[in-house]
Amino acid sequence: MKAMILAAGLGNRMRPLTLHTPKPLLEVGGKPLIVWHIEKLQKVGVTEIVINTAWLGDKLVAALGDGSQFGVTILWSHEGEGLETAGGIINALPLLGNEPFILVNGDVWTTMDFAPLLDIGLGAKQAHLVLVDNPPQHLKGDFILANDLAYTFEQEQLGEALTYSGVAVLAPQMFAGLEHGKRPLAPLLKEAMSAGQVSAEKLQGVWVDVGTPERLKQLDQQIQQGLFA
């Protein structure tokens, strides 16, 4: 199974830290955010990793290279101008192949074990999402989790309102025939949910949306103190 790490965002909320450093290269616990993901993927045997770039993409390439220093092969998908999540995936489809792949946002941090994602059998489904308890900055949540499926709020399904973690397993067929260009992922997920084609689970472990300098600093201190060992 391959993986894709999303790393093309501007990181506006992290400024001024991201004026000269792409957000996935910001460090917590002594290493860049994106390196935590690469090492976790390599540990469970995922060694082909696609990374998309836009803002300061040359610095990502300079830091990570071909991935050999981490025991993986990095395939670069350069966008020039950021294409948003679904647009970035569509642009990278030739590198991802025809089998389901793991998707990870480059600006989150988690202790989650990625190994169970390798055993996700999508079957006729288009996606499997990992959801988390709603953080203080997003108390409403994104989707409803019920009976191992994800639902939109519009479906009025009884269940637990949770937030999308930025970790998923997606089928390339979900993007088949879609035109290149800027395109967010959420509308595609909601369309698939309406057809009952998105399974989901609640994340086991620690998860942090590293969206502001304050959260970055707090996470760094927590890791340095060994709180997540």
C-alpha cells in the first residue's frame, strides 16, 4: 500500500513561522512534523510515499530528498499553485496507482498506530476515515460516526459528532474522471457518505491539529517532557 502526505498548504495561520519554512517542516520533539509521519509509515511497511508541494516546495525536497535517509521512496507531486486536498490527489493519481492508499495531512501530529490501516478492506466503499473527539477550536465536528459508517449532519443519523483527523484510506476510483484544478475533498466525501460508501473509526491515541504557533509550542513542550511516550 502507498501513502500520500499532504504538504502543499500555505500555512497562513502559522505565520510568521511559515514565511520561510513550509509548515510540514516545522519541528516538534526535535524533528519536522512530516518526518514523524514518514517514520510511522515506514515502521508499518509503507515505503512508497507521495508528497505534494506548492508553497516553498523546494525546501521540502531539499530536506527530504528521495526518502532514502528514512528507508522509503518519496515520489514528489509538484503543484506550483496549491490545488486543495482533492485537487492535489487528482494531480498525484499517476503516482498513486489503482489501489487504495493512506492519506495523511502533513500538519497534524498523532501517536496513532498506522498498522491497522493496512487491513482496511474498502470493498465497494470509496473511503475510510479516522475521526477524533472535537478539539476546542472545532467543537461542532465534521461528521457523524454511527455503526462504523460516517454520515453528514444533513443525513440526521443518530451517532457521535466527531472531527476528521486528516488520516484516511481512499480509493483512487473516488476521483476518476474528475477534472484537474482546485477542488476540496469534503464535498466528495459527503457525496460518498450519502451513498453509504464511507466507513469510519475513532482514533485511538493522541491527536493534535498543529494549526497555530501556540499549539506547535505546546505540543513541542509536551513531547520533550515525555508526556506521549
